[in-house]
Amino acid sequence: MRLCFLRTTPLLWRHPLPGDLDTRPARPDNVAKIRIISGGCVARPEQPLKRDGSPLREFAFQLRSLRTDSGLTYAQLAARTAYSVSTLQEAAAGRRLPTLAVTLAFAEASGGDPEEWRGHWERVHALSRSNSHPAHPVSVESSTAGPSEPTAHPEGPAGSSAAPREQHEHARLPRGTRRWWLIGALVTVVAVAGACAAVFSASDPPAQASATVIVVQNKVAIGPDQLVEDSTPVYLSSRTVSRCARRGCKLSDTDMWSGAKLVATCWTRGERLTNQDASSEGIQRNKNRVTSDLWYRTEWPDGRSGYLSEVYVVASDRGTLGLRKCKPPAS
């Protein structure tokens, strides 16, 4: 938004000049009245943007970062585009998603890649219209079930619970039967454990690597305690490096958000990544920040496999998880 003003000068008078087309009768003093009006617009100071993890707010934050990195003011951006200062400021305000045209003009004038920002805008636009992805991040670890309610049982005499007592009496076994049942169970457990130990000690480890399910956590650690959903999805890559969308190693159609589940088959080492916003104040006190060079090889439902850094999975799924180390790719 802009603050606009008009400034007028005192009334000036001049004698008619040759060629004036005004044929109206001249004033008694034979002069013409002129009012000079000038004005301008001043950009409203940009308000601080609080990051709450929503895709819309993160989109605005990245637009601001792009402009800041370019060193341009909003007035300079407006001079390079067909849009006003107020329109460009509103695009980076985080209140609503700007149009694609405004986004591309803003990005290109700031030195960004228009195609990259087109894809970024389309993802945020689709996310804001989709009911399958909430606008604000939802913790993967939190349960969606409501608080459990106590089960009501009919009460017996003197306020005692008749149903639980009846169930307990029916569940009890004779004393001798219980003793032999416990002995039999103990013998069975010991026998199974001994057989497993004999098998694994006498044979080599299985050639087939074990697999486990991991849960995606596409979140950024910000400040001293925040962990918010990233504005862009995470994806699988054919190499253990970052920015594969630019490097050409991204597996197409594998975009994921927090809560997605994958089957991990092995682990390896690669480029060291982090989930923290190092520029945010107090980040060193954030217990959710993680930096690692460990990557999982995972299976996509259509049969393809790709790599995912462990910084993009929930804390309980980090580490090697007992999986084998991935074999080096064939040269």
C-alpha cells in the first residue's frame, strides 16, 4: 500500500502568450490563472512477516528474501515491471497468494528464475485449494483421535462393579492349570530362542536386506523452538545431493509432504544437509534442528527407487535403523 499526497503551489498569474487558443473574454487584469499541482507516492514501510509454517506465508517470505538479495527497493522493482509499488508489496505480505503474472514479474525483476517460480506458485496454489493438505502444518507424531472416555459398567451392591468382577472370575484358571501353562510357555520361548540363535550362528547373514517404513517430516527448524512445514515439498533423487530439481537428478512426480510413508531398504552417505534456518535468531537452542550426511534408499509405489536425506524424516526414524549399507551403484 502507498501513501499518496498532492501538493499545490500558490496561485500564479501570467499574461496570455501568442498562440493561446482560449478565446474566452480576458479578465479585467488581462491575465490567466494557473494552479500548479504536483504530487507523489511514498511506499508504506514493509511490516515484519512472522513465519508460521503455512505455504502461503513461506511463499511471501521467499519473495521478500529474493528482493532483499537483489538489493532493489520496491520502487525500483515497480520501475522494472508493469505493476505498482502497492501491488508488489501486497504480493510479499503473506495475506493472499499473488497472481501468477505478478509473481513472475516480481521474481524476474529480482533476478529469480521465472520457470522455477512458476512451479513454486503452482504448488502453493494447488496446496491452498486442496483439502488433502492443510494450510498449516500438522505434527506427524500427534494423534488425531480424541480423548478416550471411560467405559461404563453396571454397578453391583454397595457400589461395586459387577461386570468387571464377573469377567475376572471367568478369566481365572485353576491354580494348577495356570502353573503348568506358565511352565509350558517358558519352555516354548526358550526353545524358540535357542533355535534362532543356532540358525544365525551357523549361517551367514541373509542376502536379502531387511526393510522398514519411515515417515517423512518436511519441516524447517526456525528460531529457538519452532518446527514448521516447509513451503516446498521434498522429493526423491537419483543421487545423494541437494537441489536435484536444478541438477537434473530429481525423480519426477515424487513430491511429498510431512506424514508421507516410504519403505527404506538401505542407507548410505552423501552430501551433508540440514533442516535448520541458520539465519533465524536462537536457532542454536532449537532441539529440532538436525544436520546429517546419512541418506536412505527408498522404494516408490510404482517400483522406482530413490534417495532421501534423513533430515527429512521424523526423529524416531533417523539413524541406520538396522538396515544394511547400500551397495555402490554400478559404474
